[in-house]
Amino acid sequence: MFLINMKSLKIIAFTISSFVSICVYAQDYNGWSCSNSIEVMCSNRGCGVGQGDDFTPVDVALDNDGIMSICAYTGCWSGKGSVHNDGNFTIFSGKNFKFSNAPNSEDSEDIIVVIDKRDNVAVMKNSVFSQPLICKKIILKK
């Protein structure tokens, strides 16, 4: 009969969990997922922090081929941009992205996201936001 005590079971579970984490980490990531915990808006008069009802969550998805999706409010700015690596930084930029809830609008956004690969902190800028973001590497299915 094979008996395992609780301590042995925990060690086995930890070992398997660590192995799975290492395998996923070792795979090549091909994208980024970013979000904000504060909202920052800037103009030529200065910057302010949105709080309470003024806080707008922003979710950003980027892939290494330049596909960008920046979601806020009730829609997203999405499109194909360019990707440039420069030292510790990965720069995603796109022009004339339409907002999904107003696709026929004349308004469009130029958007840039700069990620510092040392700490996975990014800054996203368009005409609405000057937004710090926390990012994580992700593996996107293609």
C-alpha cells in the first residue's frame, strides 16, 4: 500500500507547480497585457489624477507583431501599429485608431505605449490619457 503524508504531498505539489512555472516562463512570450491602478490626465496646463468616479480603468493588449488594443470606457482603440525595440524599451505606436463605439466618427487617435522591460512598467499616451501602466508578458495563441 502506498501512503503519502500531508508534508510529502505539499512538497510534490510545490515541485510540480515550480516546474510548470519554469516551463511557461521559458517559452517565448509574444505579447503584453497592461493595466492601470491610477488614472492620469495631462494637458498643457498640467496633470491630474482621477479618483473615485473619475477613475477610468484601462486595459492594454499588445503583440510583438504590432497589433494594439487599448480599451477604456465602453470601447477600444484597436489596430496595427509598429514595434521598435531600443535597449531596455519596447515601443508600440499606432496612427489613426478609431474608437470601437464610434467607428464612423472623424475622430481617431495616435497612440504610443513604451514598456521598460526591466520592471514591466509602461506609459501609454494619446490625446486623452498620459497613463502609467503595469504590464506582464503573455503568450498569445496565433
